[in-house]
Amino acid sequence: MVRWQTRAEMVRAEQERQRRYAPVKEVNDDFIGDQEEQQAMMLQRQDSSLEELGSHVLRLGDLGRSIGEELEQQNTMIEELEDDIDHTQGSLAAAKKKVTDLLQKNGKCQIASMIVLGGILLVLVILVFM
């Protein structure tokens, strides 16, 4: 360690050190200034990106709610359609039963009608050839 004999020598040594390191300090100050500018710009870009992301998230939330409402409406419509189909199937089954009953009754009536008509035909044929 160097001992300074006088205050003037200390001041001169400090001035010499400052003169010697002045270009380095200037370069360092420039570098730090550039880094601060770059960081400020980066923060602005990040803020802008976050704001944009926030607006996209809000839009997605609205879209999700709209889809949910649409699904609820379609579910209600499907349930109503199922009720209508059940009612129609019941009506169709009743109509099918009536048609089946009618065909069975008509089948018996047709045989009786054929026998009666056959008898009438036989009587007419006998009357014509007599």
C-alpha cells in the first residue's frame, strides 16, 4: 500500500486515476445507457403483448360462454325432439294396432263374403242353365 505524504499528492493521484479511466467510464456509461433503453423497450413490448393476450383471453371467455349457451339451447331442443318422437311412436303403435285389428276383421269378413257371393253365383248359374 502506498502512503501519501500530503493531501495534494492524494488529490493528484485521484485526478490521474480519473483521467486514465475516463474513456472506460464513458464506454461503461454508454453501455449501461444502451442496456437501460433496451430494457425499457423490452418492457414496453412485454406490456403490449400482455395487453393483447388479455384481450384474447377475454374474447375466448366470451366465446366459451356463447358456446355453453348454444349447447344448453340445443340440449333443450333435443329433449323436446325426444318427447315428440316418444309421442309419435306411441301414436304410430296405436295406429298399427288398429290397422292390424281391421285387417284381421276384414279377413274373416272377406271369407264370409266370398262364401255368400259364391253361393249367389252358384244359384245364378243354376238359374241360367235351367
